[in-house]
Amino acid sequence: MIIYPRQKIYGHSFLRQLKNIFIKKKCNATDFMKNFFGLNEKYEINFVFKARIGLFHILSFLFKNNKTKNKIILSSFTVFDMINMILLSGFKPIFIDHYKNSSQIDFDHLKKIIELNNDIGAVLLTHYNVNNSELLKISNICKEKKIVLIEDCAISIASKFDNDYVGKFGDYSIFSFGFYKFVNVLSGGMVFSKNKDFYNFVIEQEKNWNEVKIYNLYKLIIKSFFIRIMSSKIIFNIIFPIIKFSYKNNVRPITKLLINDPKPHRKHSFPKEYKFRISQNQINEIIFQFKNLENQRKLRELHYKTYSDNIRNKKIIFFHNKKDLLNKNAYLNFPIIIENKNKFLNYMLDNNIDLSPQFYRSVNQLPFLSEYSKQTKHIQDSVSKLITLPTYADINKSYINKIIETINRYG
């Protein structure tokens, strides 16, 4: 049987991007997004070069208007560079724990942090493999305490909570169109707000930034081409024995290449390579890819629920509750919790199944964030035991069934 890679790159087409350079076309992206998401006239939309730049703009705007409310509550289960953007904006992070074996933040912990601190300016709520089932409670407490709620929809775009799109429940929301996202223009993002002053603030901040050109993206283009080749069926099945050997024998140079967040570091100034405006060609490409979002999501949902309904090994703990599946989630992957992660990973590799031994890290454990290293014991415990199963649309049903059968045999 063909072995499928743990992850594939969505969307981006270099040939389509080249065509867009020569065939100039300008789409009304704001109208498209307002129609797609059902946004009313109060909403403003800024397209940005990266979602994390959108977060930087939001927090810089809030800090400019009120320097005393300079703390942001967020999960430590995230990408390290989000913390760089927080610190560079003038804000400081307060990390919040999750419920045990869950991607959902602990609401009681959130209330406690808010009660103990009078300088909370914002809450950053990330939707993961499933959307946060307590979104309305979180939104309500933020409104009650006059705290800004920012939804991080980087890996949940076009998913729904309570029959409405995520990104419409907060004061601001950020979306990613980056390398491994469902809509992929190599580097891109979007911010929703209900604040015209913020919209103008972003325009002012970026007025001297150059529009990104295709040659500015050359590293990502090369990386994209390389990963597409390596993850193609024929090539991946040739190199899989090398991947298997590397994990089983801890060959760090190769296993590090397979990590999406490999070199965490502190940034002390806003990076020069972030100072670009997203191009019109990228915006056109975003709209093009949006048209297939729901079809892709439905296929991931089918795969996710196939795992959920058929994995019966009692040693496997799911990273969701049944009620979480009532929403139309994005289902980036299917995370599971397993004791003795390395033993399980080696077992799956021996059965010719490629899995990812990480989702996100717990960033509060990074040395450069030691002064913000409040314990998030449930997240840290989950990270040490978490493995993700693939859900992307290209995987066929027989391979999903093989993964399930192999897991159910594990002893």
C-alpha cells in the first residue's frame, strides 16, 4: 500500500502566480470577504503580509491608545513568533492553561487571571483542530470586563461555531494564508475589525512598506517546490525508509527538518523581512482558493470523524470532546494523546505509517521566555504525549482505515 506523508501543502500554484503577473486583474477582495463571511457594514478588513503582523498591528494600536492595559492572556500552545509580536508591540503575555487533554482553554483559569489582574488589555483565543466550545462564555466575560477579544483563526478559517463563522465573535480576528494553511499564498494574512481608526492605523503603519514581489518570496517558493516534490507519492515512498530510520535512531539533523517551528528565538526589533504589503496578485490568489475551502473542509471532517468513530484502543485519548464535533470545525489534523509517545511512534513507523510527533510546543518553556514561564501543566503534559494523524483531503479511505486498524492493534 502507498504510504502518505503526514502533511501536504495546500493551494499555492507557482504557475498560476506567474500567469497573474502578466495578466493583470484586480478583484474587490473586501466585498468578496464580506459576502463570504456575511459581514455587516461595521466591519473593516485589512490584508497583511503575515497573520502575526496583523496581531502586531492590533496590539500596537491598543497599546498606543492605552499603555496601562498592557497584558494579553493567551494559551502557551502556539507558535513562538506570536510571542515576539506581542512583546514588540509593548504588550506582555500571561499564559493560560487548557483543560486536561484538550485544545480548549480553561475558562475558570481565565476568570481567575482576569480577577487577579487589572491591567488585562486583551485575550487572544486560538481555534485549533476544533473550535473553542466556550466561545460565547469567553466573549461575554471579555465584554463584561471591557477586555478586547482577538480570535486567532489561522488554522480554522471558514469553520463555524453555532452556525456562524469563527472570526465574527471577537473585537478583532486574524487569519493566515501562509505556507501550511488551507489558503496558501506562501505568506499572507487578513484582519477583521469593527474599528475604522484601526483600519487607518494599519494603512499608515504600512504606507512606506514595499508591495511584496515574487522575488522577495524566493526562499518560500524553493521550499514549497522542494516539499511538493518530497511529498509526492513516488518520491515520498522512496524516502520514507530514511525518515523511519531517522526517528528510530534519533538522527537530529533530519528529524529537525520535519519540525514546522524549528528555531525559536527572541526578536528584539520588528524584522525587516516582515515590512512588506501583500500584493494584489496574492489577494487574487486568496479569492481563487477560497472557492474550494468548504469542499476541502468537508473531506477533512469525514476523515476526522472516521478516526473518532472507529479508534477504539483504550490507550488512545482524543484531544477533543464529543460536543466539540457538533460545530463545523476546520479539522487541520487529528491529535491524539498517548503515553510513551516514542514507543507508539516507532510502532506506527514499523507499520509504514508516517505521523507527526508534534502539533505546537508550549512556548512558555522556551528559555528566552523564562520571565513569563507560568506553569501550564495540562498543556505541557499534552505536548509531551501528543501525536497528530493526517486528515488532508488527498488521503484515501483505505489508508485512513489502515491507520485505524494499526492503532487498534497497538498494545
